[in-house]
Amino acid sequence: MVMGFSIALIVFSALLMLLVLMHKGKGGGLSDMFGGGMQSSVGGSSVAERNLDRITVVIGLLWFACIMALGILLK
């Protein structure tokens, strides 16, 4: 059981990193330093951005649940 939650945590961590990096930069932060502030036509629609936000929140909650479950199981 612990092994399953550990593998899920690794998968959710990788997904969370990718989803956060896919978000459009708002400007003035680190995203500008790495070229995220440039205007491009690949930005997508507002519906796609809202869906990306929702997916990121769900994956973040699953990541948090895995951490809590591992903490309870290993205690």
C-alpha cells in the first residue's frame, strides 16, 4: 500500500510540474526571465486556460492526499 502511494506521489509530482509550467506567465516574475513573457499565438483560448487551471487544482489535491495518506501510513 505504501509502495502504491509512493508511486502515485511521484506520478502526481511530475504531472503537477508539467501543468504548472504550461500556464501562461502573468508577467513580472520568473516566467519573463525564461521567455514566458513573450507574446505568442500558441496561448490558447480562455476556456483552455480555465480547464488547465481546474486540472492543476485537481492534481494538486490528489498530490496533497497522497502525502497525507503516506504520512498516516508511515506514522
